[in-house]
Amino acid sequence: MLAKPERKLFFEHMRRVAEISDHAGGAGILLRRQASYLCSYDRSDDTRAWLAHMQRRKPPRLNHASWTPEWADARSFATSLTRHGEDDVLHAFIERGMSSDAGEIANLNYWAHWLGLDRLPRPDDTFMAARSRPLWDAGALLRSLADRLDPRLGCVDLNIHSVWSLIGSHPGLLTADPPLVSDLKDRVAVLFDCGTVSQQARRELDAVYYGLRLNNS
């Protein structure tokens, strides 16, 4: 909706915010991530290089055994780069950032908060690591994620993994909503035919489809 000059000014300001966010102390972590993420919507020719530069300035270190605040940074940068044709970073994040229960739990908590299913105010990122009974509804989250099983989306491999993880961590989830099961089967069939998902995502789709078939038997 913004005119081109206003759009240019907006993204210039967001880049500047991201670049100086370290001066804000602890609060700068969230500020840097959010500003950088918004910058990924900039279609300027140098956006991909700028995002990569920001990642190199402070590369996130993932802990396979437990969640750390840098996990959210790594996820955000990986999804941002997919808008500019960089899929390898996302695949690496799925492999390393969600190779443990801590990463899988953080991803689902992140989704629930971002999609508005967890309505509590969150002053920082620590809620992502919560292992206690979640305050969000798993069925509602699955319905929201189903809409993101679209081969046209850059982060579709992450969306596939999230659906696979959610179904696997909530036994009996599919029995509660037969119309959703039917919708998921149609969406999975489209993804099988699109030929654009990674081999890992295809294996997870196989597992999801098997579960869907069992639920209908």
C-alpha cells in the first residue's frame, strides 16, 4: 500500500534498526530479529546479500541438547532467506535446530504464539522452551498449519515438518476432526505431485499420509 519512496524509506530505517540493535542490550536480540525479518520483504537487489551479511555478523549457535535464545534467531534468518531463493539455510536449520525434543517443542510453541493461539503477552523468548502442558489447542494449531501446506510457499518444508511433528507429538489428534483429515489428504497429495519439496520433507509427508490413511480405516 505504500508508495515506492515511502517503501524505500521504511526498509532503510528497518535495516538501520537491525544494524544498531546491539546497543539496546538484551532487548536488542528481539529488536534485531524482528527488524531483520521485516527487511526480508524488501525486493531490492541487495536484500539477500544484506541478510547474509547480518547473519555472518552474529551467526547463531544452536545447542542440540537444549533451547537457547539464539534458536529463534536461526529460525527467523532461515525463513527470511527463503524469500530470496536460499533454501539450504532452512534445510540446515530443520536438521540441526529441530533434531531434539527441545527444538520441536520450541517450534510448536513459536507457531502457536505467532498464529495468535497463545494469547498471553510474552516479554521475551523463553516461552518457546516451556515443556509444561501448552496453553494452546493442538487441533486449532493443526488447522492453521494445514493452510500452509502450499507448494508455492518458500517455507513449505518447515511447514511440512511442523505438521509432522505436531501429529506425532499428539496421539489421537486426527480422530477429533474428520473434515480436517480429508483436507490434509488433499493437500498432501498436491505436495507429492509438485516435485519441489526436499527429500526429508517427502519422507515426513509419507509418514503424515500413512497416519491419515490409518485414521480413515
